[in-house]
Amino acid sequence: MPELPEVETTLRGILPHIIQQTITRVVVREYRLRWPVEPNIHNILRNQKINEVSRRAKYLLLKTTNGTLILHLGMSGHLRVLTENHKAAKHDHIDIVFGNKKILRFTDPRRFGAFLWVEGDPGDHALLKHLGVEPLTKNFSGKYLLERAQNRKVPIKTFIMDNKIVTGVGNIYAAEALFDADINPMKPAFLLSLMQWNNLAKSIKNILRNAIKRGGTTLKDFLNSDGKPGYFSNQLKVYGRANLPCVKCKGLLKLVKQGQRSTVYCVKCQK
């Protein structure tokens, strides 16, 4: 599943090609996504201008005067900007065509993504209204985490992956941040000290910013690309490295299951 840095990189990639551009038509080849696409979406969006492109958690928000498109890439979806009418492939479900002759193409092989139209404040939508703070904002801090963790006995990794606490910290970046902060992923959230929370908040911010930065340097230009920014795997220190040497102490990394997810950590460094 695309994580926050991938979604942020997608935002930065598509923004210069669609901002302040007017939609001339919408082509929907498949309406059956995770939630059905509005049947009248072509008429709704035609002649509307994209005034703002933003992100909330892993959702992209394309705002017009009359409302907002909420896009989610699902498990394996991506967006591309095309300069001409490339022939659509099997999983190219939706095209947004602009007056500048560019096309924003939504591809979603597993159809777990979202292409939703809302009027009014998108923050009031059911998918967004209960989301926690953004991890790259000033509101996200060790003090905030400490306050939210009071009496919470869930494992710390589960806690920071809760979108009602902090948005967009998925399995990969949660594992990497906990390793960077030397915190055992199975430690109950309420047991962490303020210093540990401060270190973890800092690690989360640094890990995410580094991933976004690497995405920006490898993506180069989103135009006519495959729309799949992938750039952080060569810097992963624990995720996907079970039974390999720890980069800090050289001990073997351990794999455990937390719920339905795999967690890799260092027994020595993350006590």
C-alpha cells in the first residue's frame, strides 16, 4: 500500500500539471472501486478548475469552487500525468482531461482505491473527520503523544499506526522510526517516558521527511512517468530484514507478528 511519503510525492508530482487547470471531461471505465464512483461525475466536474491540491493522511484532495475530489490510491493504485491520449490499459479506470491537453490517469489494479466527490468541507467527510494530527506538523510532538497514550496498554507500534492518533504512519515507517528511537515495538504505550516520546516523534518526522526527499530526487518529473515513486527501500534498516544483521549492533534482527502485521526489530538495541 502506498504510504504517506509516496502519497506526498504523488501530490508534488501532479500539482504543477493540474493546478489552476480546467477540467474538460472525465472518462470513467470502471465505476466499481472501493466505493462506487458518482455516476454523474463527468457532468459534475466538467468546466471546473482545480484551485488547490492537498493531502490529508493518505488521501489526496483536489479542490474546485464547487467541491472536492477525494482520491485514495488503495493497495496498489497510482496516478500518472499524460501529455496525449495514451491507450488505456486494463486497470486504467479513470481519466481527468484538462484544457492544457494533459490527462490525470487513475490506475488501480485491485480496485481498493477511492474517487469520491464531496461538497462543502471535505474535513467533515466520514473518511477524514476522525483522523488524528499530521506527523509533519507542529501539532505532532512528544508531549501530544504522551497525553494521548495515558492508560493505553496497546503496543507502541500499534498505537502510532492508529490514524485517530497520528495519520499516515504505516507499517514500514513505524518499524523504522521505532528502531531509530531504540524503542521496543511491543512495549505498552503508557509506559514510555516523555523523553522517549520526544525521541520517537523526532524519528517519525525525520524518517518521513527523508523518504519524501528521496522521492523528490528520484521522481524528477511526474510527467509521462509510471506514477510509482519508489525510493526508500535501499535505506530500510529493519523492515523486511528479518534474520539479517542489525546495522547498529550486528546482532540478528527478529521477526514477530503483531496482529496481522509483521514486525522486525533488534532485541539488543530496542529493549
